[in-house]
Amino acid sequence: MPEPTFPFVPYNYRSADVQAALNGVMAFRQNLAARRSVREFSPEPVPRTVIEAIIETAATAPSGAHKQPWTFCAVSDAALKTEIRIAAEKEEHESYNGRMSEEWLRDLAPIGTDAHKPFLEVAPWLIVVFRQVHGYREDGSKAKHYYVNESVGIACGFLLAAIHAAGLAALTHTPSPMNFLGEILGRPDNERPFLLVPVGYPAEGARVPGFARKRLDEVAVFY
Ligand code: IYR
């Protein structure tokens, strides 16, 4: 290995023993397994401090060459949420009425989604995650970013886990196409919308599809 130029610091994070490892991962698994995508939100406000802590957690994700190629836009402003809803529903309407294949519509039928997206106005926060296709140096020149989709995807996983840890619910929403998000939020030209995540408490009486997850033997192969 070449001599690193970063100042290196000691790192000795580890479980005490196998039992502690199992206890740790089982508790984490049980907690994460209770996370569900929610489409019916309560309008109950969520303090900005909670959203800040959630975003700080997401931003601990690893990234290509540690470029941290993400921007998290947290929207609670009602007028902006309305603007986003109107633009999203316009695109979704086109999608559900012609752009999506028959197979796609059949696959979504069990979940019961349609072009109607009230949660974009009802949820107290919309976190819009942008991926930075490149960065800008102080002098305005372009800086390369690496593995942007992988990095931002991992950060979004951390984001969803943090939202759940805060006792809140979220939806991974991808209106398509979603260029309108950069326009409405006035984002710079190096940013592309990646994911739209409404955050809040589930509405009273909210329900989610009663589906099961794949078992270990269906998702893992050991060699
Ligand atoms: N983006 C659309 C359609 C949609 C697509 C998939 I794949 C889903 O898992 C759910 C919805 C919408 O949000 O309705």
C-alpha cells in the first residue's frame, strides 16, 4: 500500500464475543424488521432537530473516495410541498396512464398505488435526496465523484434506518421522471434527484400490505 496522506487514527470497534455479536445483530434485526413503507401519514409536526439528527446519521455512510456526494433537502414549507405534490402527480398521472407497462401495473396492483399522492402534502417533512454527479472545488473547477449511485444508495439506507430508529415512518418514493425536484428546490447543476422520502408519523388507523419477506435461504448463498 502507498503511504496514506491522511492522518490515521486508531480504530478498535468490535463485539466482546460471539454472544455479544449475536445479541447486537438480533436486536438490530428485530428493530429494522419492523420498518415498513407507509403511504398514510399523520400531519402531526416533527421537530426540525429530529430531522437534523436523521440526516446527520445518513451522512455517516461510506462513499467513493470519501467524497460524500449527497445533498439532503428537508422540506417542511407547505407551499413547496404543494408545488412538489402537483408536479409529482402530473408525472405519475402520465406514468399510470401509458408510460408504465402492463406487467408493471399488474405488479403494483397488490399494493394499490395510483397517481394520487396526498402524502406529499400531509407528511410534515419531505426529504429530497440529491446525488452530486461531480463536486465543485473552491476555484469553481469540477471535482470528480466516484460510485455516486452506490454511495447515495447506501446513505439512503442509513437514512431509512435512522428514521425508523427515531420512531418515525417513511416512504421511498420515486416519481418518474423527477427533474422537477431540482427545479422547484433551485438545486445547482451538479445535483440530480435520487429519492423523495416523506417522513412523519403514520396516520391513525394507517395500514400496510401484509406481505412476508424472503427467508435467509432464498436470499443468501454460502460458499
Ligand atoms: N412511482 C410510482 C409507481 C411505483 C413504482 C414502484 I416499482 C413501486 O414500488 C411503487 C410505486 C408511484 O409512486 O406510484
